[in-house]
Amino acid sequence: MDILEREIEKKFGEEMQKLGCLVCKFTSPGKAGVPDRLVILPGGKVWFAEMKRPGEKLRPLQIFWKKQMESLGAKYYVVDSYEAIANVAADVKKELGADG
């Protein structure tokens, strides 16, 4: 059974909420290709996440924004699986100083 993007998105939001993060839909009029979600961590750090179905690739404008954001030191995640969600969760825990 194929996993839908909305299922990934729902699980991502649930997991981030468990870690005390706020996940907000991100749109920026006039800037097509920006990531889907802002992830606001406790302490005020903001990360970006692009939701994808498993195997789906970033479009050229999304690649552009990923490179732009990363060049400025921003964290940008492509979340396309439950494993990717676990990886982001592990990074959040690491950022917050929690090993568990």
C-alpha cells in the first residue's frame, strides 16, 4: 500500500508535537517552491520541512530554496517516510539535549 503525503504530514506533526515543537503550514506569496512546513522548536529555533510521498523528488524550485536556506545555515528536511520522521525527531532531541 502506498503511503500518501497527507499521512506522512499527519504523523510528522504528531511526532513533532510530542517533542514540544509547533508545526505550521508555510506559504510565502510570490515565492513558489518554499517548504511546506515551519518547525518551531522549544527555545525559538526554526527549521523547515518539505513533505513528499515516498520516492517523490524535489522540484527544481524546491531544490533552489533548499540550497538557499541551507547556505544561510537553516535546517531543511525532506520528509518522505516514517524513517525520515524518526530522523528529524532524533535531530530535535539532539538539539534539545535529550538523548532518548
